[in-house]
Amino acid sequence: MNSGPANPQSGRLYLVDGMSHIYRAYYAIQGLRTKKGLPTNAVYGFTNMLRKLIKEEQPEFLGVAIDLTGPTVRHEQYEGYKATRRPMPDDLASQIPYVLKVCQALCVPILSYPRYEADDVIGTLARKAAECALDVVVVTIDKDMFQLVNDRISILDTRTMLRLDRKGVEEKFGVPPEKVVDVLSLVGDSSDNIVGAPGIGDKGAKQLIQEYGSLENLLQHRDEVTRKTYRESLQQNETLIRQSRDLVTICADLPLELDLEKLRKCDPNQEVARELFAELEFMNLLDELLPAVEPAARQYAVLETAQQILDLGRDLQGKAASVAVTFAEGSHQAEGLEGVAVGAGNGKAWLIPRQLLENQPALVGKLLLEPAHVAIHDLKPFYGLLCRFSWKLPPDIRDTMLMAYLLSPNQSNFALDRLAMEYLGSKASGPAEGEAPTLFGEALANATCEKADLTWELFNKLQPQLVEKKLEPLLRDVEMPLVEVLAAMEKQGVRVDCEFLRQMSQEMEAEVNALTNRIFELAGESFNINSPRQLAVILFEKMKLPQPKKTRKAGHYATGFEVLEQLAASYDLPRLILEYRELTKLKGTYLDALPRLVNPKTGRIHTSYNQMVASTGRLSSSNPNLQNIPIKSEVGRKIRRAFIPEGGFRILAADYSQIELRVMAHLSQDPVLLDSFRRDEDIHERTAREVFGMNAVMNPKEFRRHAKVINYGIMYGLSAFGLAQNLKIDRHEAQKYIDDYFKKYEGVKKWIDLTLADARQTGYVSTLFGRIRQIPELLSSNWGLRGFGERTAVNAPIQGTAADLIKKAMVVAYREMKDLKLRSRLIMQVHDELVFEVPEEELELMSRLVTERMEGAAELSVPLRVDLAIGSSWLEAK
């Protein structure tokens, strides 16, 4: 369509200011990258904005304007145009092609014109559309666009989704749209290096234009301006002001054709969008685009007789198969079983419903042993069925959830439906995992068979990747056998002395009340101690204590741990607040909560061990989290007194000694570390001598404590600032400690440098046993994220290797206890510590067995050492 007047059009034309939204998304969303390290924060934010716009506004005509690279006419007019603006960050520039791909996938035209900016393209098309009696909505967050608004053209601010017409612009900006250029000419734009009138700010510029009506009239009467700074600026800078006006004026007469048919909104290209969103790992967006698997296209069946189970077993003999289990809503226990499905690939799967399972458990158990290879997604709940029906575990079984975790440990969601989207491009037709209601009949058959089917496909997709990345041994020898160990630990649980906890809770209640009274006394009034704002008023406004910086978002003073800890060194009230917080947290989290978590049937607490949460490979526990019970405070240690064995048993606790430092010695091959551990020296005393020298003026305890902080701080990438805070020393002194450490431990420094260099090149680090962790943050242009990536790259191989070692020890010790038919049982794993419940007659055997298996978990360049203790409670065994 030509630019001249035409017949009125229906609908609205939406013109999106692409660049402002791309930049906004880039700075608003931090750290978003794919597993391969591709930054996606800007393209993700832009995509969500565009999808929201399309969904809520349903535009008939739509286009996105993007700047082209290279100089523009404004650079020709003014050499300094945008001269002070920093170049586009590399990790933003790399996303621009993907923004264009998103527009193409969503069938949204991309608008640009050589030597002109996106604003000019929008201005031209908006004017032409308005002349054709078409309503135009300019989608932007840039106030410069306000100059375009007229009776046909409005602004849509995507931050608030509010539309601004002529009246809205005047209310928001202070002048009507036709005066916006006049104001901008005076104010200038520092981001574009447009000077404007020096000394005249936003408020003054609006007042002047309101008073004199226009920029031209103002310049003609500049000698009459009463305020001296304004008058002199106008008198001295007319040329500069007029140049600024030319630069801020949007060009609306480019030789662009307004082709509404090309701008007409059409449906997305589903196939292109799916491939693009899968590459960018936009799983929530992919979910909306993927078609659900059609059960009708699959060969799903329900077994009804024992003979059908036998026939299926013969068909699967020596082949590969998959297994899926469906439990009733809210249950992952054998009692909630609804059905088991077996898949054979190519869309074939069979459901064995609960009634047939319960009538023919032996046949089903035999069926599961027929295939040569079996895949299952989330093996641990399956162990409940093994116990209930006396089944044997298939000899060659793989857990696709664990496989996905080993390949991408930074992910947080390993649900089958999500992995099917990511790896298979398939969308489950049944309810999402964790949200499924109890199913019946055909729905149950389809959902369970589909899970088996997708598991089979997922296994075949992941297995080659696992082999390629040399993760198969870690899966086979460590993670898979560990599932049985964890299942047994969860089933066994741990006994807790509830009466002791209740008594301790009552005592702590009295301590908390006394602390509260003392706090109110020091404050001179009562207040809500748990309210950071009220506490800040007491500390910094009433008591006038040294003030920390105000928090950026809330605008009031921080009262977090670090702030109070600094103040506690000199003032009683902050110290008492810290005590109050510790006691109330321990009371609520453990003393009051643990008795409520005791299973009434077993009289024990059954925590859940999470194998796929920590990116380093460490285990975690939940419901309750037994790994977070404090060990440094007296109260925290006392809680461990409540963990007790049953009658005739004792608690045996075995803790790796300085495991991470020993791992660092092995990985770095530093001669000083190797020598110290081989001599069984106290490594912290050795470091103290090496770093501080023999004549350091420091008492022995302080001497060793400082060295310990340095030893572990180096592994965690502790900076001079962090070390100074921790040791309460000068920053320069802390830097000298770090420099002296690396002079003495040159091997450690060399290993850190090589590890970082390799990680920057490959995008990941690995443990001694091949466990990988991707570190996309190393490529970030954000120094904070990049620093985090560097610290992670150094720490992950050490912490991950330590995690692998204790997992290997758990597997070997459990297997030997099982082979010897011992009554002893492993009941807890807490970081580098294993806790056993051991009958009196097995104490000697178990002490030897546990020590040998933990110290022999791997052959390192330095000996592994285990501290072992026995007691009538977990506390006594420490």
C-alpha cells in the first residue's frame, strides 16, 4: 500500500520498539544461559514480552523495529552522537540473531531501514498508517516516542500495559506530544551524548516550554528569561540546542512502503518455533507449542491374565524394555500402587493393573527379569514394590532421571514430562508429574503406558550422550547402586528421643523469654524483634548505632546476620538479637518440628535423601533436613543428643578427616600438601608455619584458626575482602596472606589457573571420577556472575570428588553389610559423615569395616583418614 491517503482500515497496527525491550530484558534478567553456555536472558525476556502482547492485545497488524549495525545519519550530523555509550556487551550481541529468529518463528515481520534507527522506522510507518485512518499503537518504554502521539497514534508501555494518548502523555510528561521535542532539545540525552542546554534540567525545560509555548519562541525571547543560569545557557548554546533538536526528532518521512498484508498477524510456525525454543531451552514456552502424544497412534494394551504376562515375558526375553509405575495421588509408597507398565519401544507398552499385580506378583517379578536391559524413570520409589512383592531388581537397570542429572546437574527439574519436551520434542498427554489425580480405566492405562513409552525413548536418547561424556561408569558403579542404599536408609529411618526434645524446647522457651526481656530492656521499649524494619528503627534511629548501607530495593537499613555480627563485637543488643534468632530458629525448626515428624507406626523419623538436587553431586535431605543441624553452636550440638539407637544398639559415626583438602592435594599435586598429609601432620598448623612464619605474634589457637580459614577459603575462592572480614584484619594484610599462601603452595595456584583456563574453553569442570558440571557463568560479561563462575570452577571438582568418595564408600559398605547379613544399618549421611546403628556384638566388626571401606574408597596420592566414634547418641559419637 502506498503512503498516501486510502480507505479507512479496521483493526490496529502495533509497532514494537525492539531495541528498548531487548536492552531492558538483558539487564532485568540475570544469568540465564543454556547448558552449552549460550546466554538467553535478553531473548527470553523479549520473547515473553512479545507473546504477552500478542495474547492480550490480539493485534491484527504487527511489526518489530530493530536497529541495523553501522553508523546512522545522526552520526553524520554529529560526530559525537552516542560516542560515550559503551559498546553492546558481547553476551547481548550474540542474542540479537536469536531475537530475529524468534520474530520469524512467531511470524512477526522485522522492520528496519539502512542508516536510520528503529525509532525512525516506527515514526514513518506510524504516520503513514494514521494517514490511512488506521489506529496505531507504538509499543515502547522510551519516552522519546511520546512525540509521535496524536489522535490516531498512542503509546503502550509494556511495563504497566497502560496506553497513553495525547492526554496521557501530557499528564505523564508534563507537556503535550507536539512539545516533547522542544523539551528534549533542552534536556538532551546523556545516554546518546546529546548535550541539550547545559544547566537546564528536565523540570526547568518543561517550565520554560510551558511558559513560552515553544522552543522557537523561547530562543527568540531568551534575554527575557528571569533565571540567570537558564538565560545564559540559552544565550550561549543556541547552535547546540538546535543541533540537539535535530538529533532527538524522530524522522517520519522515510521512503518506506506501508504494506499491511505483510504486517498482518498470522499463526506461528510451530515446527520452527519448537526447534528454536528447544535449542534455547525455553521449556515453558515449548510446552505450549508441543502437540501431545496421541495415545491412538500408540499400541497400548492392558494385560488381563497370567498367560498374557507369560507371553509378554517371552517376547521381551533378551531385549530392551522400560518400566513405569503409577501411584495414587499424593503417594509414592507401595500401598498407593495403581499399576505398572512395561514398554518395548516403537510405541508399544502394556499395563499390568493393580489387581493382576496383586494376584500374580511372582509372574510379574519374573517378567521384569526377562529383558536384557531395563530403563525406569525414578528408581527409588520402585524399591517399595520390590520389598512388597519380593521381586528381584533387574541386573542391568538404568534410571533415566539419574542419567539426565549426570548430563545436566545444574537443572532443577528432572520430571519425565519436562525431559520428554527437552530431549524428545514430545509432550505427555497425561497430567504432569506431581499433579496427577487418581486415574481409572483407559486414562490410567494410557498415562502409565505413555510413561513407559517415553522412558524407553528417553533412555535411547540419553545413553549415547552418557557414553560420549564418559559418565557411564559413574552411573553404573556409583549412582545406580546408591539408589538402593538411600531407599534402605529412608525405610529404616532414625530414632529420636521426643521427650528429650520437648524438655529442651521448654528450657529454650524460658531462655527466649529471658532474652526477649533483656532485649526490650536494652532497647528501652518493646517491639517486634522479628521485624527488620522495627529493629532498624531501634538500632539506627533510636540508639544511633553505626549505620550500614540502606538496601537498594527496600530503601531502609539492613539488619541481616553480617550487619548484626559486625555490631555485636561492640554492642550488646545486636549480640542478643543474634542469640535470639539462633534459639528461635532451632526451636521452631528442630525441637518443636522433629517430634511431629515421627512416624507413629515405626516410631522413627524417615527423611528423604535427594540424589539429584546439588549440582556438585552431594546428597541432600528433606522432610526434615538433617544436614542443616548446626554443629558449631552448643545448642546445635545438644540437639544431636536426641538421635538415639534402639535398645541393644549403639550409634557409630564415621567422618572423613579434611576430605576436601586431601582431594585438593591429590588434584593439585602440590608437594607441600602431599608431604604434610603423608606425614599425618596437622595441615592447619603446617599452613600457619608456611604462611605466617615461626615468629608470628599470635596465640596457638588463633594461629591455627587463621590458617584453617585460609586453607578452606582458597578452595571456595575467598577474596581478600572476604578473608579480611572473616579474620577481622586489614584488607591489605589479608591479600598478603593469600599471596604468601600461593608462594608456598605453588602447585595449588597452578592447578587453579589450569582448571579455570580449561573450564573457560570447555564450559565445564569434572571430578576425579568424571562427574561434570557446566559453568556458563564463566562467559558472562557481568563481573559478579563471572566471579561466581570462577569460584564454582575451582570448588566443584573438589567438592564433587569428595561427594563421589563418600557415595562409593556407602555403596561398598552397604553391600558388604548385606552380604555378611549384619544387623547393623546405615541410618544417616551428613556431608562427609556416615552414621550407623550397630548392635553391641557387631561394634568391633563394623568399626573395622566402615574405616576400611571409607579410607579405601579410592587410591589417592595422600591417605584418606576417618575419625570414628561410638556412643549412646549421635552427640556422644562425635
